[in-house]
Amino acid sequence: GKVDAPLQEIYLNLAGNALNGTVAWSLFSVYYFQRLTVDVSNNSYTSLPLGVFGGVGTAQVTIDLSHNQLAGTIPEILFYPTTAMFVSIDLKLNDNQLTGTLPRLAFHDWATERLRNQLNLDLSNNFLTGDPVLEIAAVPMCHIILDNNAFNGTFNSSELIPYGARDPLYHSIVAYSVSGNQVQRILM
């Protein structure tokens, strides 16, 4: 259910159970806290809820959906527009059965307005295709893992420069891993 009282930290570990179907939206329907950690890895979930980050208002979010049976494309609505602000987000979707291309513009618009410090995104060991570049917003630290997918397009390193990084006062660290793919061309 929904909790409206101010909370400091919530840690929910449901890893390694027999959970299946669509990940329950109620796992993320908690408001006004400093840190949220939800681990539902190593289950049998097959689809994502719409707007995982739609109602959450917190400083640090860690969501581990790795080692499930999530299939289909990454829905753009996963990063539903919200008024919540985040200091950091750690989203693990690795070792699933996700297909299609990366949701570029929806993610960029969302992150530019709502994410302030750090993004860790692990999409390794899926079946993603197309260009292996996620438009990175003005986030000072990004760690993107796209290893062992089926990316077969162009890796354009100029798209890795975060928006806002051209400002001399802006400092950025970008770690981007795309090993074990079928990348055809590199543009510098």
C-alpha cells in the first residue's frame, strides 16, 4: 500500500522467491523518504509496471529487477514524468529477456529534469538491438552497462557527452560499457 508519513529508509528484499507476472506497482508507491531499496531479483517476473519512477519522491533509489524473465521492449513510460526529484538512481534490469532499442528521448527528458547526481543503469545480458547509445542527460555521474546484448548499430561517442557538460563549471564522469555486442561502426 501507500505510506504518506515521512520515512528515512526502506529496504525491501523479495529476491529468490516465486514471484511472477507484472511487478507490482505498490512496491514503489512509497512517498517522502531518503532512500528506497527494492530487490525483486531472481524471480519469474515477465513485465514491468508503467511509471516505476512516477510517484516516488526520494533522494536515493535502488531497484533490482535482474535475473527475472522480463520480456519485450523497455517501455518509455517506465520513466514516467514526475514531480519527484532524485539524487541518485540505481536500476538493474540485467539478465532478462528485454528486446528492441533503447528509449532515447523519453529517458533524456525525464532525467534532465529530475535526476541530480548519479545514474547507474545495468541492461547487460538481454537482447537489445540498434545503436548502443543512451542519450545521457545532465547528470554528473553515469555508469551505463550494455554488455552482452545484440546491439548492431553505430556507437557514436559524441552522444556520450552529457547535456550541460559544455558548461566549464560542469564536471562529469561517464562510464559506458558495450562489450560483447555486434557493433558495426564507431564514430568519435
